[in-house]
Amino acid sequence: MTETTSLPVTYAFIDSQNLNLGIQRMGWKLDWRRFREYLRSEFNVTHAYLFIGYMSDNESLYEHMHELGYLIVLKPTVDISNYDTKPEDSGQPKKEGDEKDKEKEKPTIKGNVDAELVLYAMKEMSNYKKAIIVSGDGDFFSLAEYLEEKNRLLHVMTPNWQYSSLLKVFEPKIIRLDQLRRKLAYHDRKKK
């Protein structure tokens, strides 16, 4: 076990949607409890900010994540399903069943957390020595570059190998979470 007293105070800034979808794309689920413990034990992460789009139906999820040790930062969401291009608008012929398919689809919800994540990383900078960005999104290139210039970037954790090519310059600091599947995967014990 790593001795936390010798490690610098580290904060993690987690793009929850990028992390969750990236892990699921690889065919598994992240055990959020294990992930929080991994951040704490391996990197002395004292504050793990989890940026997530707010939906009233998910109140219990936010409470659960808080109980696991995450600091939840909620972003209002927007229903963008009304902005979808209709087949008749796109010049595409209307297919039979399109209306039925539309009814079955869940509304598309957007809760882009990029600005909040960058804002918190900057606002909290005086409180940490090192930072971990958890996302494979190239929108965080400038933040990673700035933190690197200030000798504050510890790691960029990406969900899998499909991260933005903009982040390739940080290759020595990249940790791919898909390579830690055995350690971080969620196993439903109830099924057995």
C-alpha cells in the first residue's frame, strides 16, 4: 500500500459522462466505489470532483456518489431531442415506422460539463499540488497543457484507447482505465 503522507495533495476532476460511456463502450461497468478507493490509495486524491448533468430522476444516484466520497458538481441539462433534423428537412425520404421509432427513443439530454470542470480545476488550484483529469475529451487539452506548464498535472486518465489525439502529447502521463478492468470493474454479486 502506498503511504499517502509522502504524496502531494491531489485533486481529481472527473468528466462522468465521458468516463461512464467510454467504459461501457468497452463492454463493462465501472465500480465507482473501487475507483474512488483507487484514486485515494494510489494518488492521494483528497478531493474527487465528479461533474455530471442534473436530472431530477437521478437524485438517489447523486446522493450515492456523494456517499462514496465524490464531490458532486451538477450542471443543468437541456433536452436536445427537439433539435434533431427530421427526415423531410434533410432531403431524406420518410421511411415507414419513423414515427414509431421516434416515440420509442428516449429524449436526448445534454449536460456538457467541460466549462465547469475547467473552472473548478482553476478555482481550486491553490488547494492542490497535483491534478488528475479523468476524460479522454480533447476539449481538456488547454487545461492539461496549463497544468503541465505549472508542474501540476499528475495524470490524464482516459476510459479507453479511443481518446482524443490532442491528448497524445501527454502520453507519459496517460493512464488508460480499460487496462485496469480487473481492478475497477463492477461485479453484481446478487446475480450469483
